[in-house]
Amino acid sequence: MRLIDLYWVPLVLIAIVVLLIKKQTRKNTLKVLLVLLSLLFILFVTYHIGMCFFKEKFSIFFPCTIIVIFLLSLCYMAIKYLIKNITLYKFGHRTTGEIIDIAYGRGSNYKIRYYVDNEEYQCIGERLKDKWKVGDCVTVIYSQKEPKNSCLEKEDLKAAIVMTIFSSILLIGAIVIECYALMAV
């Protein structure tokens, strides 16, 4: 059985899941399903492009292209995060926040509480070094229009720059490797 023969199965499963979900959580679930449908569409298109243009080299083309697409989305998210931080640095307002928790492990970060117009907000700040402890005061930059949109001064921008550079290097490397692999075979 070929991949093309089974393309309708995920669509039916998604339709059944949407019907079974409560109305309150339907919006978030639909966002997730939209992402899944987009991924399914990307796989479908990649498969057909590979079969049309790279039939002899399909075993190289398909996995390499999927990796490139994944790295492209990673690069997109890093650039989006960088733009958000740069915009906040340029146009955001500053306030003092307090570190209320430190998460350790693979995704190490600070949980910060800050106040805008006597209303409490919380944000997650990237932790590049063990610079602060719970209870320390830090500078938080927030959007005046949407105060929950915030970042930790300096640390988040550094993390965004590192993520963007790293994901761009990975993406360029994957594209170069795929091109060489397709030309060599």
C-alpha cells in the first residue's frame, strides 16, 4: 500500500476528534489540528515532488527535505522570537519584577512576577547563566498595549540571537548537505 492511498485517514480522524471536543477547548484544538493538517499537506506535497522530479533519488530527497522543512520552521520561530524581543526593547516599557521560580533542566528559565497598573503578570525569562536567585529583582520589558507580552531585559535578547544564529546555521547546513547528496547519487 502506498502513502497516497492513506492520505484520507488522518482527515477522518481529525474530523472525529473535533466533533468529540467540548466547545470551550475547541479553538485551541483547532489550532493544533491546523498545524497537523499543514504538516500532512507538506508531507503530501514533498512526496509528490520527490516522485515527480527525484524518482531515482527519492530515498535521499524525502528524508532530507523533511529535515530541511523542520529546520525552516525552527528558524522561523527563532526569527519571530527575535523580532518580538527587538520590538519590546525598542518600544516597550520597563518595570521591576521578582524572580519567583527557577526551572532547571533542558529548558532552564526564570519565572518572573511583575506588576503593571496594580495588576499582576507573570512571564518566563531565558536563563543563560546562573545570574539570579529566587527573590531577586530584575528588569522586565513589557508592551503597554498588552502587558502580558513581556521579556526579561538583556537575557531574552541574547537567547533570541543565539537561537536565530544556531537555527540558521543548521538550516543552511542541511540545505547544502541535501544538494550535495542529490548531485552525488
